[in-house]
Amino acid sequence: MAQPLALSPHRVEQLQQLLKRIGVQPNRIDPAGLALVDEALSHTSAGLQRNHEQLEFLGDAVLRLAASEYIERHHAALAVGERSALRSHLVSDRWLAEVGQAIEISAALRIGNKAGGDATAAATLRAEATEALIGALYRACGSLEPIHQWLTPIWERTSREVLSDPHRGNSKSALQEWSQAKGLGLPSYSTEQRSQRHGDPERFHCRVSLKGWVSAEGKGGSRREAEQQAARAALEQLHQAN
């Protein structure tokens, strides 16, 4: 096994401050674990030998498992389909980017000049780094416990928002039901890909139209998310008009 790289005192302090912001006491992470956190926060664009990619891959699986456990513990009454829909919100790229912003992950992110100067990629970088950090914590601590301690309060807020929505986040279905009830037929969606970057939360742009009644736009990291955001914007317009 490769020995962890020696970190400068400044870098150690930087990483420990980030760990404190997510509720992990630095003494829980040994030097090898801290090196993993450093690796998670070293973007490929920085040109370093060790970078975030493998830990991001691991973090994706760890995040989905931890979110599934959270739902089992706190929302056991939900049917399987409802659990799947809720989990999609709890692990989305948009959600990851928001978590990364809340913990100021960019302050500890090592990144190349070109990528760092691309303002449109900022949300994607935060999402990738947050997912890699989740993978690093799992590797460093050997359990999901620190992930649950960090993310459960955030998941609770997100879950309340999703579950209080009568449409459960499925705005497309709600808009379709409304339009058919009004005899307007089906909404029309036009979606285009505006970025080739995987994980870009604004990779797709969508416009939804409904026989002259409403036209709205949405953005998302996938076609489905962009369409959902456009449908949600359309429903908000209809609600304000009534």
C-alpha cells in the first residue's frame, strides 16, 4: 500500500477546518485518512498524481447506500416507488452542489487555473468534490456513521420539502394531469444539451409549452431533471395566474 503523501501544516489546517464544518472531529481521522480527504479535494485539473476521481466513484455508491438507510430509518412507511423518488432528490447533483456550497468546500479544493476560472463549472466542481469527500470519509472511518451524522440533518430538511409537495417532486405528472383536466392535451417539451460535462447541474435546458397557456424553462443535470424543473416553473406560473 502506498504511503500517504506528507501534507504541509497549512494544508492540514485547511482540511481539518473543513472536517469541523461537517461535524467530524479531526482526531477521528489519522494521517492516512487525512491524505484521503486531500485526495478527494484534489481535482484532476490540478495535474496531481492523486486526484478525486476514484473517491468520487466510491462516493457515488456510498451516498446512495447511506440515503437508502436514511429513508429506511426515518421514512419506513413510504412505498418502494416513493422511496426511490425521494432518494433521487437526496443524491442529486444539484443537492450535492448545494451541500458543497454550504460547507464552503471550494475553499479547500485544489484545482487547475483553467477549471477554476470557469464560473459555469463551479456547481459541478462542488458536486464532484462533495461526492469524493463522502467516499474519502467512508474509506477513512470504515463505516457510514460519519456520513449519517453529517448528512442526516440536511436530508431531513430536503425530505420535508419533497414530502410536503403534493406532487412529490413529479411536476411533469402534475402538469400533465392539470392540462388533461382542462382539455388542453399534453404539454410539449423541447430539451437541448448545452454542455458535454458529466455532472454539470445545468447540462440540459428545457422549454415546456402548453397550447399558448404557458411557456416555461428549466435546467438540470439530466434531461429528466431539466424537464421536471421546466414543469415546476410552469405550475408556478399557473398558480400565480389563478
